[in-house]
Amino acid sequence: MGTSSGRRVGRPRAAQRPDSGLEPRAELLVAAAELFTTRGYAATTTRAVAERAGMRQASMYHYVSGKEELLAELLESTVTPSLSYARELLADDVTPAEERLRALCRADVELLCAGPHNLGALYLLPEVHEERFAGFRAVRAELKDAYRQLIAATAAGGVLAKGELELRTDLVFGLIEGVILIHRSEPERRIDEFARATADAALRIAGV
Amino acid sequence: MGTSSGRRVGRPRAAQRPDSGLEPRAELLVAAAELFTTRGYAATTTRAVAERAGMRQASMYHYVSGKEELLAELLESTVTPSLSYARELLADDVTPAEERLRALCRADVELLCAGPHNLGALYLLPEVHEERFAGFRAVRAELKDAYRQLIAATAAGGVLAKGELELRTDLVFGLIEGVILIHRSEPERRIDEFARATADAALRIAGV
DNA sequence: ATTATCTATAGATCTATAGATAATGC
DNA sequence: ATTATCTATAGATCTATAGATAATGC
């Protein structure tokens, strides 16, 4: 299989390094994640990504069409798990809404801050607002709508006017995204504890 | 005076446009603010900044040493007003801490969201974490410490353990920064109302 | 004479393609 | 034969400097 470290077909790489155990494409994604989150998208060259992944600049094009494809894929990977979980929670009609909202906040924070390279910080890149990443933004909007529905389903949320509900949703969602900024500046903080505290704070904002 | 629109010394600009009433350096700063916040720092070329300011690329160097200087100056301008106000509030020993914290939150959100180009979004640029902008980060850290002191001075904050106080401070500060993200995606929302709601939310997180 | 601008451009990138090469597979 | 990689590079930038130019000031 591709991941097994046996003899590999093709010309050997110029820079020999210990086998990462990852497929070349995954190596590129990991490298891109690290560079995009720390240096930014525009500031990261194809050469930097490729060399970090252990190959020469031109070889990258054997696996991806360019930087854009890498960012698009990384962005999707940051929302998809939270969105699946949010859908699951919306379908659950036995657990109280307060508890489901809390669970979503915790899971979202844990997912955003998980992994070695603070993938959540990809949201912050200005390039995300360009037309070509509209797909990602649509998925993100769906996640935000799940937050809105859960807040509306709580006892406190049920009585809110439409505008007030939107405002609370924005604040809760803003807190979750703001958490990424905190995590970026203080990465040593324990994530589980932080996720719990953020969820508490989110519920207080929601008015529960 | 420089701002008066009378006859100007020097070769006329190639692209004639209505007088903005700003000094050329200010025109460059405004142009840079718009481009950095929307497209990002690395993605913005000196040509783009200069042309938007109404001059040719090379002419920019008559006023600034490059993009870096523009970003550094813009960054400072986003914190300095909030920091002055925070110092004022810290020195005030008659107003209750809760009220001062609320005032700081409101003012900070208003300042970050004010102006045509969402200057607050400059915080989010990955480049801000590079060594050369350490000065800005230091000022930002001082502002965060003011938040911490105000939270500690509240009735609820006074009894917190050190770690818990740090956590609350991070969450409050994260909310304020997260607000920029919301404002970026929903710029039409009324800022004063939004600032008030954010301050309320911040106090709830602080435990007041 | 002084100044603010311009045009032109050298030097340093960076992206994406073309074509060569060094492995395994059969 | 197939494949994954390499080297080399054309073409397109982008930055920052050099030197020219077209105003006003005296």
C-alpha cells in the first residue's frame, strides 16, 4: 500500500529524510497547514510548501494544482467534523437544547484548537473571503445556522425577537472564533479545560 | 498649508483625480488600510497601494520606506486610543470596576469597528506575529493587562484564583477580538448597539 | 533652486511547464 | 513500461533605485 514504507516506484527524492508514513499529498497538506497558519497564505511560496514536505518545488504539481487547492482542502477539513456533529445534535430531540449547545461549543473549540498546527487559524486568513473559497464559507454559514437553531431552542432563546437572536448568535459564534486567536497567542493552555470554559461563557452569552 | 488644495509644488500626478484633502502620506495609509484588511498584507503590492492613493508605484517611496512601515503605523493606530482610555480607567478610583470594564469593552469595540476599513481586522493578519511587529504586540499586551486588572477589581473577579482570572481575561479579550470577525462578515450591523451587546456579554463572561 | 512626481529598469523573486532520469513492475 | 521524482527555465511578476521632468518659489 501507499503508506507502507517498502520500496517505492519512481525516482528517489533528492533530500532523503526518514519516512513520515504519510502519502505525499498528505505531507503537502501538513506542510501547507503549518506554513499558511504561521506565515499566511500569500506569503507562503510553493517552494516552501514542497521543500517542507520533502520534495522539490516542481514535484508538488504531481499531486495538486497549486496552493489554492491545498487551502481549499484544509479549510473544508476544519468545518466538516463540527458540522456533522451539529447536524447530529439538531436531530436529537431528547437532550435539552442547553446541553446540546454546550456540547457543540466544546466540540467546536476542541476541533479548532486540535492538531499540531492550529488549523482553526485558517479562518482568519483574508484570502478566505475571495470568491474562489465561497464553498467553504457556505459550509461555515451552515454551521453558524446550527448554532442559531440551538440557541433558539433553549428556554431563554425561545422568547427572543429575531434581531436579538441574530445578535446572540453572532456573539456566541464570535466567541468561538475569537478563541482561535487566544489559542494562537497562548498555545500551551490545556485545550479541554479551555473548551469547557468557552462553552460556559457561550451559554452565559446566550442567556442560559 | 499641505492640506489646502491650492497650487502644489512638484511635478503633477499622472492620474488626475479630485483632491482628497489628505496629505499624500495619509492617502497612502488609507489605501493600505483598505487593501491590507481585504486582501491581506503579503498579497498587497506596493503598486496597488500607490495607485489607489493616486500616485505611481515609485512615488510611494518618497513618503514611506515600504509596506512594512505602513502596516506598523496602522497597527499602532488601532491600539493607541483604546490603551489611553484604559489607562484613564485604571487611574479612576471612584467609578465601580464593573462600570469601567463595561466602558472599556464598549469603547474598544467601537474603535475597532469604526472607520471605513475595519482596521481592527489588521490584528488578524498572520504577519503581525513576525518579529518586526513586536512593538505593536507589546502595546496590545498592555491593553490586555488593563482588562485583567479591571476584571480583578470587580467583586466577582476579586475572589478568583490566578489561573481562573487569566482564563476569564483571555475569554473576554477573545470575545472582543472575535467581534472583529463578526463585523467583517456583517458590516451593516449598527456598531453602537453591537458594542453595547458585546460589553454585556463580556461582563457576563467575567462573572459580573 | 527646490520639490513632488514621473519613467525606466536591474535584480530578485515566484509559478508552472517541459523534458530528463532513476527507481520498480512485468 | 510505468511512475515519481528531478533539473532547468520561460514568463510574469514585484521591489527599490536612478535619473528625468514639470510644477512652484525666489
